[in-house]
Amino acid sequence: MKKDKIGIGFVGAGWMGSVQLKRLTERNDIQILALLEPNKQRGAEVLKNLGLSESLLVSEYDQIVNNPQIDAVWLVSPNSFHGPQSIAAMKAGKHVFSEKPCATTFDDFLQQIELEKANPNLITFVDYILYFDSMEQHLREMIAAREFGDITQIQINYRHPVNIAGDKAWKLNKSIMGDAIGMGINHSISVMVYAMESQAKPISVFAKSLAAKVRGFEADPIWNIMIGFDNGATGFCFGNIDNGNGYDAYHNIYGTEGAFTFDSQIEHQWKVKYWSKKSTDSKWIWPLNKEKCRQDGLYKLAWPDDTTTPDSGNVVEHQTGACVGHFIECIKSATMSPLSFMNSSVIAQIGWAAQMSACLGSEIKLPLNFDVARKFFEEK
Ligand SMILES: NC(=O)c1ccc[n+]([C@@H]2O[C@H](COP(=O)([O-])OP(=O)(O)OC[C@H]3O[C@@H](n4cnc5c(N)ncnc54)[C@H](O)[C@@H]3O)[C@@H](O)[C@H]2O)c1
């Protein structure tokens, strides 16, 4: 018999988890069947605030994996648990929503790919949440429509002093956080790869990292990553989770017939500007500024008032409703997500390649040679 609600086992009701759990409870096609939250007091409080029964709290992950009513697990635990928890869930035949990073060990990453290949009925998803931002969607569409001609240079930053307050101090610990790319810099890598997807594929990575300067990160929190594309374009990512003043997701994209910039740290109406030989007669336009568009005679190119931009590190303001909805719809329609472990593997591969490059001082080719990479990470 077909169930009318998808049974969810939720894992980790912290800062991000409590927001996603709330988004889930706003839907009528799911049912929360268990919550694993080691901080019992927090878990009970989150459930109570959402009008859910405290009896949903479980103390062992096995109680989720072994519950036949649970169709999907939702992993919002600290980074190092995503790999083992997702692998156990897939082995038990459950769909997996995983916060990023998908894994903090190369071996877990490989197992996720193998398990997805072997179980095409299972839906998996890695939460590269900027994929759902409406400005990023506009940008992808414009690049695909050759608004800027052929892209030759693309820079996307992720400079954001990630939240380490209170018990979020696990982010300082290398064995739990993994690396800084997985902790947040992968957001900018995902934006770059999906923006370029219609024109080119990444084929090489060269990276340099710096030790912490300001806060106590065990893993290097500052990264400069250069990505080569198969159309000859170069991508650059300035990543820094150590310090910053607000959320810097600066974009600078240059093509043969136009350019696009986004500054996350200025007033909304001026954040985005672009020019296009094709649609703006090579004049700069500020699509978030309706009045300026009107004055410039380009009103039809103004973006809707509800256009979102990636300019906040506060998860409450993230596109959590969209990513939750996307994953549930993928399950309901038995459709693989573009952000599945396998489909998004290139994002993780760029992270692994950057680690190798920074250590070896040389460029690493993509797709990664898994045997060489496995040996590298085993010996590291
Ligand atoms: N996609 C995004 O934009 C985004 C934004 C913020 C956080 N995140 C991700 O969400 C995850 C959680 O981050 P956070 O900032 O909410 O951290 P947090 O510390 O606030 O929350 C983590 C929660 O997991 C619980 N926990 C600890 N060990 C656990 C275990 N073994 N199993 C289950 N739960 C466990 C903790 O008690 C805590 O409540 C991280 O992986 C982070 O990368 C993603």
C-alpha cells in the first residue's frame, strides 16, 4: 500500500537543524517519526516549540536506521557524522538528505558514490543551498542564454567567519569539522560549477591554504582555489572562514560579450550589476533597482521584488523551504536530484583536489583519479 506521508528520521536539531525541522513540519506530506539529538534538553525544547511530541526523541542512531516506518533520514549533525550516518542509512534502504559536506573522509565519499550507484531507487541530496537562491538561478539562466558570451573568468568568494559560539565550537576541531572547504567554502565552489555548467566543466584545481590567523581553527581556514575549465576559462575562489566583516559572497564574472558582478555587502538595489551586448546594448544595468532600470529605459529587465541574494550567514534567512521542498519532491517523483551524492560529486572532488594541491604544491586534474587520491588520503 502506498503511504500518504513520507516518514522522516531527523538527526541534529542545532542551529541549522531546528530551522529545517520547522520547514518540514510546515508540510503536510511528511511525518517526523524520530529525532536524534544528543543534547536532550535542546531536542525536547525544539520538539515542543514545533508542537511535536517529546516521545520522538531517540538516543541511538540505530533506532532511526532500524525503524521500517522511516523512509528518509535528514542529517544536520556536525560534519564528521554525515559520512557514517548516510552510509548506514543507505545500507538500510533509506533516502538521505545530508547537510554539506557530504563526508569528511575520502573513503566515506567513495562509499556514498558506490552506494548510490548500487541503489538507484534511493534519493540522495547534499545541501549546497545557494543552488536555490533566485539570483543564482537568474545567473545560471543568463550564462546558459549566452548573455555574457563565452565566460572567460569567474570569481566567487566565500568569506564568512563561521559561527563557533557555545557548543558550535566543534568547528574548531579538525576531526569533527573536517576541512574549511567542506565547512563553507564549498558554497562558492558549488555556485561557480553550476553557473558554468551550461558552458564548461572543471578540469583542474590549484590551491593554497593558510593557517588560522584570528581564531583557533585546527584545519587551515583560509583558501585560495583556482579552477581550470575545459573551455579555457579560469575560476577563482577566495575562501576564508577565519575572519571577516559580514558575509562576502562577491561574484565577478567576465565573458566575451558581457559581465556580471554581485557585491553581497552593499545596499540591496545596487548589489547586482551586469552588461550584455545581447540584451542591454552593452550598458551596465542594476536589475534589483527598478527605478534605475526605468530611467535607463531597461525596465523590462528589472528583476522581481522578491528576488533573493546570497548575502547572509544566518541560516534562518537561507532558502531552507526550497531545499526541503526539492528533496521531498524528488522522493515523491522518484527523480534523482542534481545535488545527489553522485551528481554533485564534482563539488566534493574539487575540495579533495584542493587539499591534495595545497599539500603537494601542484595542479590536480579532474575528474580525480580515485586510486591516486585514495592513496594520498590514506597516507596523510
Ligand atoms: N547549508 C548551509 O547553508 C548550512 C548552514 C549552517 C550549517 N550547515 C551544516 O549543518 C550542520 C550543523 O551545523 P550547525 O551550525 O547547525 O551546528 P550545531 O552545533 O548548532 O548543531 C549540530 C547539532 O547536532 C547535534 N549532534 C552532535 N553530535 C551528533 C551526532 N553524533 N548525531 C546527531 N546529532 C549530533 C548537536 O547536539 C547539535 O544540536 C553542519 O554540518 C553544517 O555544515 C549548513
